[in-house]
Amino acid sequence: MTLQIKTSCITCGSDKGKFLLNKALDGRGEGEINLFQCQNCQTVYLQDWPLEFVPELYDYYASRFHQDKQTLYEPINDSRLKSVLTSLKPLVKGQKMLDVGCGEGQFVDVALRCGWDASGIELSDSAVAICQNFGLPVQKIDLFDQTLETNSFDLITLSEVIEHISHPAPFIARTAQLLKPEGLLYLTTPNFDSLDRRILGADWRVIHREHLSYFTPSTLKYLIENNTNLKVFYIETKHFSLESIGRLRPKILPDQDLTNNDNQIKTIETVERDQLLRHKIEFSNSLKIIKFGINKMLNLFGLGSAMVSLCRKNS
Ligand SMILES: [Zn+2]
């Protein structure tokens, strides 16, 4: 497949981009990533972003096809997604929900179990195959497919999706079209202003080939409110990784003594420790209180690594 690429701002099209950082993608011959920041709208974007969806980037779903639902869907995510839906319920009038870029379908599955009239759309063949294998109402269509009716959804969810999209402005405009008047958009994306990114720089795990754009609370608000009739009425940032804490500790070994392989092992170990901590927090009330306090502080200064926004369509 020959990729058609563009180098101007992914959000507003301005050519006034300023080089921000370079990241070498070690070990797998994937080259490097260069991020630029638009001097017009401040969005951060991949220098040579592809104009279309690149299926090869999402091949990894295929390796999970033969796993059963109990193995694939982590219980900890089930309870997290249930609590998201519980908090959204009072803000939404009806129950018709669309999860865009639904991946393996866990959010659709949880929503159906919670009584929502939920469905999903996804472009990765292997992810759609997993969803359909589980009997979920998930179609392989894009957001612009004419079978999706305008003004028809009470809730649209975009969980970690917008950063993968080649043309986020028309994409978010189409999302708004599909919502009913007063419908709700729930959108999550990594926060480029986060403490994690500031400490880790190019080593921030979020910076990789799949992500074409990177937002902050203000650039996300700009994207949404300049392209739609949606009003962003809530933005929260939360979470901070163990990897950042490790980076702040005095180092036993200087970085130059580590090979790329050592660095990769270190990253995998940190990811596993992060997951272990998530499980520990789930079962400990005192850790939950500490986490709540940390997230309060991160949100106060807009420094959390995960960003959640809620947007309402004008009536
Ligand atoms: Zn721009």
C-alpha cells in the first residue's frame, strides 16, 4: 500500500508548523516519529500523517481473535466502563448509543448489559471479526457511512479515537451531525500537556505511529467548538504513570549504559507494574482515596495524562 501523506496541520491545515520532538522507533525498522506544533491552532501532529486509515497499523487485533470473551475483556475495565455509563446516564435523555472506533467491543458489550440500545462501528477487520464473533452489533463502516442517520443518537462515545483520525475536523463535525439535539458526546484522548509527557518527553508511551494528533484541554476545545455546534461543558484530566515516578528517582544506571533491549524490557516491566497497581487500587479503599487526591491535584492544574470531555449538542 502506498501511503498518501500530508505535512500541514492536521486540524486547521496551516503550514506554520514548528518542530517539537523526534522519537526513534527502536528495534522493528519503523524509523522515527517527528511531531510538529501548529502555530495557528496549537495542535500537535505527526509530521507526515497519512490521508487515509492504515489497516496494517491495527493488525494486532488478529492475534486476539481466538480468545474467549472472559479472557479478552478484563473485569477491571468492565467495572470502569460501567461506572462511566452510570455517571453519563443522568446527562442523557434516551438510550441510543454509538461507540465509534469500538475496537474489541467491550464498551458496547457493557452498555448492552446496562440496558443501553448500543452499537459500534470500527474499521479494523480483525477487531470487527472479534465483535461479531461475540454477537455484538458492530459494523465495519466509517462515520460518514450513509446508513448512519443524522440526529439519531442520544450518546456517542469516542474513547481514545480522535488521535487516530486523519481528518479530525470533518470527523468531529460528522459526529455532531449524528447526535440528536441535546445529545451528548463523551470523548477521551491523551493529554499532551500532562505531567507524564513533560517528564518523559519523547519516551511518553502515548507517542507512537498510530497517533496522528495530540491534544490538550484547550486545543481539544478549539477543535470541537470551531467545527461543530457542540458545547464542551466539562473537561477533566487524570492519571500519572509509575514510569514518570521512576524517571524522577535518582538513577542507579545512567541511560547510556542501557541497550535498546534493556530499555524495552524496562518499559514492559513498568507497564506490568502499572497494571498491578491498578488492580491493587481496585481492592484497597485507602489506595482509592490516595488516587482520588492525586487525580484532584492533577485535574486542578490540567496535568493528568488522560483527558475526558463531555459535549452537548445545541437544541
Ligand atoms: Zn492548526
